[in-house]
Amino acid sequence: MEEIAWEDFTRVELRVGTIVEVEDFPEARVPAYRVKADFGPEIGVRKSSAQVTDLYDKEVLLGRQIVGVVNFPPKQIGPMRSEFLLTGFYREDRSVVLAVPERAVPNGAKLG
């Protein structure tokens, strides 16, 4: 494991957002959803591709708070431009468990 400096970590904008829209993403190479999350007034609503279809139905995701990296440059994923990285943990079967706040916090709150 490579060590990083504290300053490296502080440059990553890990923010809480609430998922406000979830759609199927049939064009994705790996099964995924298109999600939009509200990261509060400073950042706004951003979209991303989320490879979480193994463990989460669309209805379960809608309204859920998540943790996203919001300061990566946009990335083209098929026909959409992803504007944040939805964070999660891989299990042995390669399914993804979302990283989420343990209690409700304001949209846009920064992990620190």
C-alpha cells in the first residue's frame, strides 16, 4: 500500500449527496444505473454511472444519502458524462456495497 501525505487526502472532495433520480443504463458495458445526486447549493445536482445493480434496486436508491468524490474531472462513460464518483466497497463476489453516512447530514457536507 502506497502512503500519501495528509495534504493529498485533503484535496479529495468527498461530499454527501442525496440520490434524486435513478434510471437504467442499458448502454453501459457492465450493468449499471444512471444516477443523479443533489450535493447541496454549493455543488448542485450531478450525474454518474453506478455499478450497484447487484445489491440495490432503483427504488431503494432513490432518496438515499451517499458519499461521492465531486472534484474529479468529468469522465465519458458510453453516451453520458459522469460528474462524480459514487463510493463503495467491493465484496468478494465483486458486488459493490455503498459507502454511506451513518446518520443524515446536510447535502454537500464534506468528509474530513
